[in-house]
Amino acid sequence: MAVSFDETFDVVVVGAGFGGPVAARRCAEAGLKTLMLERARVPGEKVVSGLVIPIYGFLYGPEFIRKGNPPIERPICGVVNRLVKDGEILFTDRSLRVPKPLALGYAAYCKPFCTWLADRAVEVGPS
Ligand SMILES: Cc1cc2nc3c(=O)[nH]c(=O)nc-3n(C[C@H](O)[C@H](O)[C@H](O)COP(=O)(O)OP(=O)(O)OC[C@H]3O[C@@H](n4cnc5c(N)ncnc54)[C@H](O)[C@@H]3O)c2cc1C
């Protein structure tokens, strides 16, 4: 989006990674004239490939994420913990599991997830 340099803003959010779009949306919803800047071509390009979003990110995160159907790949129903010393696996614990449809978190790709977040900030529109 073209922005003229003599325009003034209440808030400038630098970066459209995981945190920036949430901050920008919150500010825009509060009626603040908000500018979000991202140096990469695509939001989420800086962070590498995919990530795990812990379940509390959804349970206690912003309503627009919980109810907004963000682009996730799959639920994560189990975690394997390993104690490794000098390259040797000393101990493996697979007890942390929950039955479907419960989930411990969700796997997502960073670019589509952050682009979706940035779109949610932009959709609030100008103040
Ligand atoms: C390899 C790896 C794996 C990870 N795995 C997980 C995981 O599985 N689960 C999890 O919860 N977390 C994970 N993390 C951590 C998670 O990625 C970070 O906690 C999260 O990205 C931090 O969000 P942020 O908004 O603070 O910063 P970032 O997501 O890094 O966003 C910062 C943004 O600012 C932009 N920017 C920087 N400088 C400028 C500038 N001057 N002008 C304009 N734009 C700028 C960058 O391009 C970037 O888009 C992982 C991190 C890494 C590196």
C-alpha cells in the first residue's frame, strides 16, 4: 500500500510476523490510526517454514484468531520427550497424549498463518 511521508499515525507497528498483526489489529479496533510495516515480501517470510501453535494460544488468544478459522495444517495430539546425552537417547517419554478431537496444539506454516494475521489487521480499515 502506498503511504505518503507527510501522513501522521497514532501507532506504527514494525513487522508483520506473529506479534505485529495482532498489535496492529488491536490498535485499529481501538480507533487509532495505525500503520503496519513489513520489510519482507510476504508476512511470515522471516520465520522458518512451520511452527507449532500451543493450544493456549487458541484458548486464551484473541477472539478473532479463535473464531476466525486460521490456516492450520493439523492438530497435534501427542508429544515425545527425549533426554539425549552425547548423541545417545537415554530416556523417551510418550505419555503426553490426548484423544482426538482434543489437541495440545496445532501445526501451521508460517507464511500463510502470518499473511492471514496481517489480512485480519488490514481488514479493520482506516480510522
Ligand atoms: C526455527 C524457529 C522455530 C520456531 N518454532 C516455534 C514454534 O514451533 N512455536 C512457537 O510458538 N514459536 C516458535 N518459534 C518462535 C516464534 O517464531 C517467535 O516467538 C515469533 O516469531 C516472535 O514473533 P514476533 O512478532 O515478535 O517476531 P517475528 O515473527 O520474528 O516478526 C518480526 C517481523 O518484523 C519484520 N521486521 C524486522 N525489522 C523490520 C524493519 N526494520 N522494517 C520492517 N519490518 C521489519 C520481520 O521481517 C518479521 O516479519 C520459532 C522460532 C524459530 C526461529
